[in-house]
Amino acid sequence: MTNLLKKRSLVQEAAALRAGTDDPVDAVHRTCDRIDAVDPEVRAFVAETGRRTRLLKAARRAAAAVRDPAGRPVLHGVPVGIKDIVRVDGLPTRAGSALPPEVLGGRQAGVVDRLYAAGALIAGKTVTAEFAVTAPGPTRNPHNPAHTPGGSSSGSAAAVAAGMVPLAIGTQTVGSMIRPAAYCGVVGFKPGYGRIPVDGVIPNAASFDTLGCYATDVAGVALAASVLVDGWRPEAVVGPGPRPVLGVPAGPYLERADDAALRAFEEQQELLRSAGYTVHEVPVMDDFEQIVEQLFTMNRYEVARAHRDWFARFGDRYRRQTTAAIQEGRMIGDAAYEAARIRRHAFRARLAADRAAAGVDLWIAPSATGPAPAGLTTTGTSIMCLPWSNAGLPALSLPAGRAPNGLPLGLQLIGGSGTDEELLQGAAGIEHVLNGEARKRDVLNRGAGDGDVAAGDGARVDGGGRNDGGGRNGGDRRDDGGPAPDGPALRA
């Protein structure tokens, strides 16, 4: 049986391709071989006839175009997965929907232009929840195919976790980058709102939509960010910096995480304190329920208007969750939307003031309420990402141990407005601490016997308990963090 987990280092592969010790043609064969071997089970990529032939042509052009290693761009020959709401010339955009792809067509996304300019090859489109809302695609979690990979950037996260590509592009409106990163055990980076242009990306909620990327480590997402993010300041992420002061957002927000996630989070705090980090508990967001409602009001209003024309023509082809979000959004008037927008502005200012008053450089929190839920009918809840996306802040998820059932957990790091570079620099140090602890536990557990749950790189997880929405997260909230199990969905 083929292992579904495999690590591919973006930094190492990119360096070898630039130096000429690896070749774009070989990288294509390696990528296509891996997709052929594991994607029939993981289902991270949108099916494409002639993928290898297309990529080999592109690889040969890339190899011939720049023969001098000194002139090769930073992502020369690197295969990249692209979430299927991002338009790529020559590849249909279906957005996980049953709408005719020609209806969804348009100019190629600027983020794809930047990848091409950096020398990358587009390995293909990765699966998304329908229109990046919450109706799940067919993708399975490579750690255990009976569990969700998260959403809506499910295919991109799973493709990196399964070693099909070393880099993949996703989007986040509420939790669509950070949650899949946690569930799939990879690093996910959501820049601050607006730092990667979203032209050529099918919109959902324009006040929140943000492009991001997945890799297996912080160095990989930093490399990708250097060519994707506007106004990137490379000097801010070079070399070690001072340890950031970490803030724990105590209060009703944090109580949304389940028992397993909170226990792990407490252990992570102690580990970081032992490594010399200052960790403060900061009471914030006492009005968290109102913050949630404010975001939902804006999101549902915007999704309804983004889909107004398509839904009028093809409403019968939309899935239940997306239809419910659109219909609810149509009931929200301009005055209610404007009031929510004003409340959001006040929330952002208050959160920034709380951070400054506490002397916090980075907020830390669980990336998700717990490990990936069992089954493929839900993408999990985005509630742990909601306030940070609402504030438009840069965020990153680091792999941070495992739940009792053997599935990955993530630690979420959140920077201040405009501090994407400082976030990644701080994340590199925290990643080093977490990786050291993971290696120590691996040594202690090696040979001890874990039942049917295997640990370590390339492991296949075939068992473990269910995550049925118990604990503090409860079963009384819909999978996007809202108040009713069958209520309208918003973009994950």
C-alpha cells in the first residue's frame, strides 16, 4: 500500500533546480508520478487529461530559456498547485461547481502571472469546496482518508501533505488556509488582507478574500511569499531576530476549541516558555458572539451579490450549502451591511489597541477547534480563524503535535497589520522549538507501539478515534462556526 504522506522541501527543490543539479523535466516526471500514485485516493487535483504532456512541454521551454544558473528565477521549474477558483490560461475554472466552465472564465489571475515570472510550472488545479464556500469537494485527508482535509482550500493543503507538489496556492475568507493546514499537517500562510492582489480569482466575500500558500515548512512559505506578496521586505525575514512576545487571547473565543486542542495548546505554551519566550494571557473579545454575527452579516451579504448573476441563471446547479448562504445573504439589506462594516472597523481598532497595550508581537491560538473531523460531509469549523480574518491580519499555521487519535494539530500565529515579514521571522523560531519537541517525542515513542496509528514522515494513518464535535466546540454549531447545524454556509 502506497504511503499517502510525503515531504517535499520547496527550498531544497528550488535551489537544486536553479543550480542545475535537478532538471525541470525530472521535476515534472517526479510530480506526475506522485500524482498518479496517490491522487486516486487523496483526490487533491482536478482531473486533467494530458497533464504530463502539457507539463513536459513547459518544462522543456523553461530548461531551454535560461541555461545560465545565475539567471534562473527563484522558482525555476518548481511545480505548483493552484486552487480551482484561481484562473489559469489553458485550464478550465470550475470552482468545484456544476456551472459551465466558460461562464466562470476570465483573465488569468495576477498571482499566476507572478508564479510564471518566477519560473514556476503550474501542475494543475486543486480541488476546492464549491465556490470556496463549505460544500465539500472529494478530497481526503492524507493522514487518514476517512477524515476531511478541511476547506475550502482542501486540495491545495492535501497536495502538499501528500508530496504531490512542494508548493500550492489557496485562498482564505474566514479559515480556508489555516484550518486545512492544521488538519493536513503542513504550513499554511495567509498574508494580510490585500498584500497579494486577487484579480482573476472568483470572488466570494470581497472584504475578506485573501490569497495564500502552503509548503512543508516556514522557509518554503517565506520563499513563495517573496515573489507573491506586494512590497515584500526580505531584510525583515533574514537571520534570527528577537523572540516575539506572544499573546494568548483568553476569553470566549478560546473556549470554542475542544478539549484536545486546548490541552495541546497549554503544552505548547509551556514549551515556548521553557524555550525563553514570554507568553502573556490577554483577555480579549468578550463580545465574541457579536463579532461572529458581524462577520456573518458582511460575508452572507457579499456572497449573495457576488453570485447574483450566476445564481439567477444556474441556481438549480448550486449545492445546498451554497444556495443557503446566497439566499440568506439576499435577505440582508444595505443598512444592516453598513452597520456591520462600521462594527468591523471598531473591532479592528480595539484589537490593535489591546495588542499594543499588552506589548504583544504575535497572538497564538489553536489553528482549529481540534483535529480533522471524521467523514467527508463537513470541512470542519473555521471559528478559530474568524476574528483574525475579520481584522485582515496575517496568520500562519504550524504543525504542532497530534491529537489522541493520531491526527495532526496546528498552532496558529497571528501578526499585526502590515507585519507579514515579522510574522514569518517569528514563526521560524517557534517552528524550530516545535520541531525539536516533535523529534524528542518521536525518539521516545519509537518502538513503543501506537496501535494502528503510525507516526513520522511518510506515515499512513489508518485508524484512531473520531472527532464528533464534542467537548467545548459542541455539536450545536454549523461547520463554519455559526449557530445552527443546518444553517446557511459561508466561505470556510
